[in-house]
Amino acid sequence: MAQQSQKKEPGFFGKIKEEFTTAESRTAYYMTVPTLAVILIVAFFPIMYSMILSFQQVTPQQTFGTFVGLQNYVAMFQDPSFRDAFFNTTVFTVVSVALEFVLGLAIALAINRQFRGRGMVRAAVLVPWAFPLVVSALMWRLMYQDQIGIINYVANTLGLITQPILTDEGLLLIGAIVSDVWKTTPFVALLLLAGLQTIPGDVYEAARVDGASRVQQFFKITMPLLKGSILVALLFRTLDAWRIYDLFWVMSDRQLESFSTYVYKAVRISQLNFPLGNAAAVFIFLSALVLAFIFIKGFGMQTSPGGK
């Protein structure tokens, strides 16, 4: 019996070699060299320099310091302020992104329907996103004020709180989550709405003919075809929340600690902690890369043809 010969899949270097087999491909790659050089100089060099400094005992006045290995990272994780930043940032990221996705999906599904005044509703939904984050944070801080804040007054009247919101770190964190959800949910809704509008209506028509209910259509059609938009929305919002700075800094008046506020205080305000701040900055960068990798792998996004 004749055996069918299977073509061996080329390795990494084999694929690179195939890309340069034609003159057009070589010309295209050569034309990208200046752009790649600029990216390496502008982005890659500062990142590598920061990584090198994170393993050294150095001050802002020095170009290089004394090599100390992982000592800066060990001291960073032993710092109570960094542990507070880790807790606050993790809780803020998980809760806010989850709420923004659920609410954003609901809004996108609602405004994707045909109804009178849909354009006006879409414009109104995007209003919170148009506010600068610092302005939004200050506005919410005023509403959380003890004497004049409407939210603080309502929460006290309903017996939800027993002390001013701005004096309790736990309440401040909840307040930061609420204000972030209010501002950035329209952004998530906009991304998901764009994905919904790319789904052909014929697919739903065929599903209705086959007797599929609305719930089945949602889980079997909408969610799978919306996977790419969901990935973009969750990835963007997760990375944005993971490096949150201005909302915590303005709304809490420097009481809430996040990764970015920790880095700023260590590097800019208290320059004696420059090595810890630099190590924390590298930690934010590496953890963001890990989060991006987890999202891409978790959603099963492939770059090779055929998804193999």
C-alpha cells in the first residue's frame, strides 16, 4: 500500500527563510528597517536600561551603580507599601474590568438594535468617556466629600456606611472602582458594538429557521463571533487598569496606593527609594506582558493559517 508522504512543517528559521524568497518580500522587509530601528531606540533601549538598573544599587545622579542581584526585588516585595499597591491594583483591575465588560456588553447589545433615536442614545452613552480622567476623578471626589457629597449623604442616609468615604481606604477603593466603571464602560461598549455590527444578519436568520432560541443564538453565535472584539476590549482595559495612576492620585488625594503611584513616589518624590521604584516599574512591565500573553492564549487567538 502506497503511503502518502506528509510535507514537513518548516521550523522557525525555515519560515523566515521562506519570507525572503521573492524580491518583493525582501524589499518590503528592507523598507521596514528604519521603522524598526526607531522602535528599538525609542522603546527597547529604555526598557533594557531600566531592567539593568533594577539589579543595581543606584541613585538618579548615577548612570550605573553597584550590582546587587535580586536584592531590590526582594526588598520591594517586603515593603508594606508595595504589598498594599499589589492588593489595591489587583482588586481594582479584576472588579472594574469584570463590571465594565458585563455592563459594556449589555449596552452594546441594547444600542445595536433598531429603534427610534438610536443615534442620540449612542452619543449620550459615550459622554462619560469624553471626560478627561483627572476631571472625572475630581468630580467623583467632590461627590464623595463628607459635608457636600451627594453619594456620601445618600450612603449615610441608607445606613450603608458609618464613616466618611474619603477617610476609609476600603471605601476609597470601592469608590475608585465605581468612578472607573462609570467612565470607561462606554469605551468597552463601543468596542463590542463595533464587533456586533460585523456579524452578518443572515447567521441569525438561519439560526431562527433552525429553531434556535435567543439564548442559544447568544451563546452559540454572538459570543463566538465576538471573541476578537472581547479580547481587544478586555486586554486594553486590563492593561490600562493594571497601570492606573491618575484616578488613585487625584480622587483619593494620594491615600490609595497602586503600582504606578508607588513607582512615582519612590522614583520622583523619595529618590532614596529609586532602586525599589525602578524594580517596581520593571515588574509592572513584565507582569503586563504576562497578562497580555494569558489573554491571547486564553482566547485561542492564532497567528498561523487555519488556526493551527
